[in-house]
Amino acid sequence: MKRIFDPIHHFIELDDAEAALLDTAPLQRMRRLRQLGLAYLAFPAAEHSRFTHALGALAVGERVFSSLREHDPDAFSSDREYRERRRLLRASLLLHDVGHGPFSHACEDVLGVRHETRTAAILALPEVRGALDRIGVDAVDVASLVTGTPAPSDPVLKELVSGPNLDADRMDYLLRDAYFTGVTSGRYDAEQLIGALRTVERDGRRTLGVDGRGVVALESFVLARYMMFATVYFHHTTRSFERVLQDALREIWTDPRLLDPIEEYLAWDDFRVFDALRSAPGEAAGALRDRRILWVLAAEFNAEGDLGRYEACAAALRERFGDAVWADEQQQLLHRLPLDPADARSVGVTTRAGVVGAADASDLIARLSGRAYWRKIFVRRGADVAEARRICNEVMRPQP
């Protein structure tokens, strides 16, 4: 048994076969991929890696799975079935982020290939398949839970690995990201939430749900997601440098197709990108090396009803500054609600009246469900920032 100490979950234990999977080159590469990309330029302590997050997701998944068994022993036909599903869950959580590239989504936008596609190719590598064989897990079953292809046979495991609302991935990264950024509003009541998770029946299928007594913990989880997107993930400094990073990556990856072979793709990590940027002559590369801000925030709009003012402000700035204006719009589904009665993506909550959707059990979740928007307008450094902000203030001023 290998024991690894983690500041979030304390001791995390792996058996010898799982430790061997952790030692494979694709998983060790995750040590060199920052979990939060360039957020460390706004939050200096946010240097944690996808490797530590993978271990954290395993720790959360293990606790959830044990709790589910404790509250619903009949969910498994035998101890053997329980052990098989547990092995599959743990291996899948260790591998769920293995397909990410340097600086994550900024890399995907430049290369044009989603990380799920890379994950499928990595799972097919002999080194990884061999490690999974020693655990007693099929790489195809892992791909099913991580990428959704082929379609998973166990919806509860799929929800725990890569579900739309309550997966172990989200449960860990919110705690971890809040810890390393110091954003206390990003924390939620993990003990209560994990203890309240249940296997529920909805429309004839088993899914992951929440005991009615755990609704407040679920509310704290949804609120924490909102706070982290507003405070960290879409922070104006992070977004500004992500724009610069994409320009820099295009400078060093002049032909993205050269990274299509999975071996060449895996040879790149955050460290290698910065090594390449060290000698790159472009303005974007220099800005990243020296943390030199190229895009300055002129205005931001965080309410759904701000769309008209956002567009008017962007139009006014473009008329004045032309191409030196960048309008950045980000949105996020904080909690998925069913689009129709047959869609069971929303978390089910057990009540005396039966299983209902989370929005029916909580007015707070109903109000936070759907899309949240963060819209920002930047101007290039060198433009008259004070004038840009004055123009936006004029546009936003209520008319008499």
C-alpha cells in the first residue's frame, strides 16, 4: 500500500497496481501541467498540478463510493461486483485529466483537438493498457466513464467520474482551487454533501442523487462553483493572459498538425512551452515571460440583463479604438436542469413525496440553475485606458 499525503484530503492510499499506473509517463506528465493554467499570475499560490488533482479526485470518489455502499448495500449483487466497480472508478479518476495539454483549454483552442480525444489515444498506449490490466480494469471501460464513448453501462459511475453536476472531479477541484488561491467563498461543506449522496431511481434508471437532509450542502456546492468562476476562473487578469498565451502558442506551434501523433503531444507540458517561449521573438512570448500586461480591463458586466450595455460599450470602443478592443464573453452552466420531463440530468433529491429535481427542492438552486455570464471588455496597452473607461461609463449611465 502506498500512502500519499495531501493538504486537502490528508492520506490517500493506493495499492501496488494503482501506484504502478501512477508511475506511467502520461500520468507523471500531469505533474508538469498546472491545474489552473495561468491563474497563478493573479493568485500567486495557484501552482498546484493536475497530478495532485487526480489524486484528490480519487480520494473523493473513494469516499463517495463507500458512502453509497453503506447507505444502499443492495446496490451491488456481490462483494466481487463492488470490488470490480471500485477498481474501475479509482483507475478512471486517476486518468480523467490525462488528455489535457499545456495550459489546458488555451491549448485546445490553438490545436483544435479536444482533450477527450487525446485521452482515448493515451488509454490505447501499451504502457497504460498494461498498467490497467494489472489493476484488473479494461481500458475501454475507463474510456467509457471518462469520455462517454462507448456509452457507459453504469450511470452512477459515469456521474462520479464525468457527470454534469456531482462528479468527483468538481468536488475536488473546488476545494483544491479554493485552498491554493485563498478564496474562502469557493469552499463548500464536503463532509455533509458526501454523506448525503445516494443512489436513486429516476424514470427507471439508477442515478446519483442527494438525501433531502443534504440540500443545504448541495446549495453550498452550487454557490461555491459560482464564486470560483466569478472570482478565479474568469478573473480579468487570468483571461487577459490566456488571450496572450494563445497568440504565443501560435508563434511556437506554427503547424498544429505536428502535435497530432500522441507521442509528440505528450512531449509537451507547461515547462516545455515556457522553454520554447524563452527564445521566441514575438510580443506575446515576451509578455508571458515577464508578466507584462498587453490587455487592460475597461469594463465588465456580470448580470444577464447587461447584454445590451455590454454590446453598446463594445461598439463605442471599437468606433474609437478599432482593433485595439477585445470583448470577452464567458458563460457557465452552474447546475443543469432538465430540458424536458424525460431528461434526468438535474440532481435528484429524495423527499417524502419521492425523488424530485434539485430545483424543486431548493429555491436557491432554482435561481442559480442555468447559465451565468461574465462579460469583459479590454483595450490594448498603449490605448488611452482612462478614455476607454470614460466612454464605457458614459454608455452605462442611465438616461434621463
